[in-house]
Amino acid sequence: MINNKYKATYAAMIMSYSFGVSAASEQDVDKSITDINNTQVAILSSTLKSANTQSMMANAESMGLTKIEAVQAASWNLTLEDWVKYKALMKLTPRGIWSKDIDPVTALGVEATTEEERRKYATISLKLETQRIEKELAFERTRQSVAKDMFGDMPLIMPTKKNGEPAYKSVIALFSSVNCDHECLEYIKDSLRTASKTTKVDIYIVGAESDEDIYKFSSDVGVDTDLVNSGKITLNYDSGKFMKLGLRELPAKITVGQNGKIQNESYPYLTKK
């Protein structure tokens, strides 16, 4: 059972929302979820090796929480008190209905009653977001490195040939997100305008899920249908080529030689950085 100090926290929140929660509902809140087994606790505690986490796990029961909940709180950079409040918010207030999938820090932040509290949770949220981005970028860099190791010598984009001879002197492959913003669209348009008559342009739309997506992209860019019909410009599903080629970001432009290998890469956004 939750001790009197934290039972008061629940009672105050219940009163503040005037839900008239029944005694049975309060007993529901007092119940902690079934604890994980010792092996699982050991795995999680080894993942979060810190004196703070160990202390939280040791004190969890006195606050009506389980060890796993203590580990969850620590992983979100929250205290046990924060986790008690978060559980109450999601179980006893409209927030639990409005935002079923909201993360704990955001839930506490949007329901904070003082600017000091909002700043506290905003700071935690930004720190966690920074950590998430750093981890994902590190993995993406490794994945791109592996992609180049695996596919570096494999010609993934082959120039069109007629009668055994190259139909064009060069091929440009443009990679764009299906959600191409104004700046991205202007870059694609400029690339098409500056392509020479002897250059074939293959456009790969990353994230396109239907022909309608490709048609809309083509319309937004203003692709000349006559050039598409002639084969000078092609509109394609990405089909994983962006990742296989290990390209760094979208949009991207690569120049492909007649042997099908990349000769040059350019990224407009990286250039500005």
C-alpha cells in the first residue's frame, strides 16, 4: 500500500478534478503492477547502472511502486515522486483519456501547475530528445558505413543503353522525400532545369507508397510529361536505394558514370551548414 504522504497526493489530485472516484477505484490505484522476476530486474539494473537507480529500486515499495516502475522512472530521468504523480494523472484525470500514448515527461509537463514545474519537465524532455537523436544518428552512420561495405561496388543505378551503346553521356539520380518542402522542391526543379540534353535524370521518391504519391510529387515539381514519355526523366519508387547507397540525407543528387558507379554526390542542405 502507498504510505500516507503519497496517498495524500492521490487524494489531492482526485479532489482537484472532482471525479468522485469510488473507494474501489482508490484501491485500484494503490495496487502496484506485478513485479518482474529477478532475472529481468538484473538485466534492467545492469542497463541502468547508477547509484540513483539502485536507490530508487530499493525505495520503490515504500511508495507503492514496483522495481520495474522505479527503473522506468529512472530511464525517463524522473523521480519516484514524479512517477507516482504520472500514474495518478493517467489513471484518474482526463489526460489518461485524451492522450493515451503520451510519454511520462510530456504528461507531467502539460499538466504542471507552475512555471517552475513546466521548466523542470521541459528541460528533462529536451535532454532526452538530444540523447535519442545522438543514438539514432550514431546508428545511422554505422548503417551507412555497412551499406557502403556491402553495396559499394554494386552498380545500383544503371544508365539506359540503346543498341549496346549508352543513350546518354551521363545520368543524374535525384533522391527526394515524398514530403518535399518548398526549398527541396526548388532544388529538384533547378536540377532538372540545369540538366543537359545528353543527361538522363532518374528521380527516386523516398517514402512514396502509391502511384498517387509519385504523381503528386511530379506535379509539384512540374516534371515535363514529354520528357518522361521519352525516357529522359524517370519517376521511381526508392525501393531502398537511398539506404543501400549510403547517402547522407535528403534531398541528394548523385552523378552516375556509364559503368553504373557513383562519380559525385551533392547535398544542398549540408552545403549550407
